Amino acid sequence: MYKTLPFLLALLLFSCGTSVENEEATWKQNKTTITNYKNKYPCFSEKIEAQFEIADATMKEALTIADEEEKMKAMEKANEQATIGYINAIQGLENNLQTLNRDIKKLVDLESNEYTHKTTYLLEEANKKKTNAETLLNEVYEETDDPIQKFISCSNDLSQFKRSTDKYLREIDKTRRIQKEKKETHK
């Protein structure tokens, strides 16, 4: 027991150091992400900057803390503050939009004998949802507007739609497997 105590203490101290380093790396990445989003969506630039200033003040305060565990917790809080709000909402919507684009491609790439009325319906719906999401992201908003809830709502809508396309594509895969098994059985 006493022989493992120094090892455990060293492990604990090392893991704290690594966590602080991870938070520093996350902070660097967050700053890059924030800059990219401010450039990509200039109409949100001021709101993103205001959000970042709060996080930056928290990070500056965190860097003055001597205790590594407390420092790590404060840095983690700063990183969370940097990405909540606009960044989180935009990233969520963009990610769901990318997923939708992949699903559209899968639907378009179906074999002609697999293409049904349901495929047509899902493609029409997918394209409507894609247009809506792109419009929300590229719309010019007034200073008083707060479209975060619109982004979150649209993102949730895309996630729900993904379940429909996933179910449909699983049905097609199942049909393919059954047909393949029938062919192999008849050989």
C-alpha cells in the first residue's frame, strides 16, 4: 500500500497537469472557432465577441489561480462560456445540415429499383429542410434579434428528420440483405 501511494500521488498530479494543458489547448481551439464564426457570420460577430469577452475574463482570472485543480475547473468554465450561445447553436445546426446533406446523397444514390414514392417524398422534405436551415444561417438579423432558439429548433427538426431517413435506409438495407440471401440460396 505504502509503495503505491507515491505512484498514485504522481499519477494524480500528472493528470491535473494534463487537464490544465488540455483546457489550454481547448481554449486555443475555441478562439480559432470563434474567429472563424465571426468571419463566417458577420451579423453575429458582435454577439459572439460579447460572449467571448466574458469567457476571456474568466480565463484570465483562471490563469492567476495557483491550485492546479481549481485552475483547471476555472479554465473549463471559461471554455464552456466561450462556446455556449451562438457558437453552440450554429455548430449544432451546421452539423445537422452536414448530416442532412449526406442523407440526401444516400437517397439520390439509391438504385433505380429501390427508388419509391417514399424516396421522392423524403428527398423533397430533405431539400425543404436544407433550404430552411441555410436561410436561417445566412439571414441578416437585426441587433435586437436573438435567433439562437430558431437555430436550436431547426437543428432539432433536422435531427428528427434524420430518424425518418435512417429508418427508411435501414429498410432498404434489410431488403438488400434478403434479396442477396435469396440469390445465394438459389445458386
